[in-house]
Amino acid sequence: MNDEMEEGGPESVLDYPEKPRVEETPVHVEVFFNNILIADSSEVKRVVEKGMPPVYYVPVEDVEMKHFSKSGKTYHCKWKGEAAYYNIRVHDKEAANAAWSYEDPNPGYGDIVGYLAFYSEPMQACYVDGELVERHPGKRGGGWITSDIEDAPGSD
């Protein structure tokens, strides 16, 4: 870590490890879709990886899972393993592959079993400690950009 991060300044994604790391984080996350609060938790974890904004994982107990269905799409991460994707539908609005989880991850990533991560782009709004998350251009990585994150693709 650099001195700026240790003093509570902005975090640079360039200081994150090459191999993704799961971290406990004392933040409150809220996710809205079609005017419905679909995720609301202070028990989140985040995964940090060099060059990418953090990905926040919310326990499924804090997600309105009735709005989600597995899409059948999967993705293999060489570190975390196989991700399963979810579609979301709230009333008349739908978004395909808007969230994902690792149900049987590779060793070292068991802490995110039972957690769901969300792409910010298809959501109405995502908040970290009340701060609106910037939309991340594209879907690579699915990380969320906030004012305390520097050097992320698409950040100012």
C-alpha cells in the first residue's frame, strides 16, 4: 500500500494485488432497480484486483432474490473459478446477466460463497455509504467507482 492509502486518502487501483483479494469492508451498500431497493447490506465484502475498481459482494440474505433468476451464462475466472450469472426482473423492466455469484469457487475464495455482485450499468442506482457509484464503462470486472478510488478505467 502507498502512504496515501494508509492515511485514509484515495485508493489507487494500481496498488491492488495482481491476484484478486477478498476483503471485509465496513460500508453500507444499496442497489436499486426500477424504483425497488433490491439489495441493502452492511455485511458486504469486496474483491480488489490490480487495475480494476473494487467489486462489492452482498450476502444473498440481504438481496431481494425473488427478482433474480439464473440466466444460464457462466464465466471462468482463473483465480476465483466459475461464476453463475443472474437476470433481474422487477415489474415490467428486465436486465440480462446483471449480477453474478461464485457458488463453488476456487480455494481461497470461499468467503464470497452466498454473496451476489452487481454490474452498476443496468441498475437504476448503486450506493456505497450513501455515495452514488459512477457507471463503469463496459462490463469488464464489474467494479464500482467511487470518489475514493483513483486510476480506475473510466474514472476522472
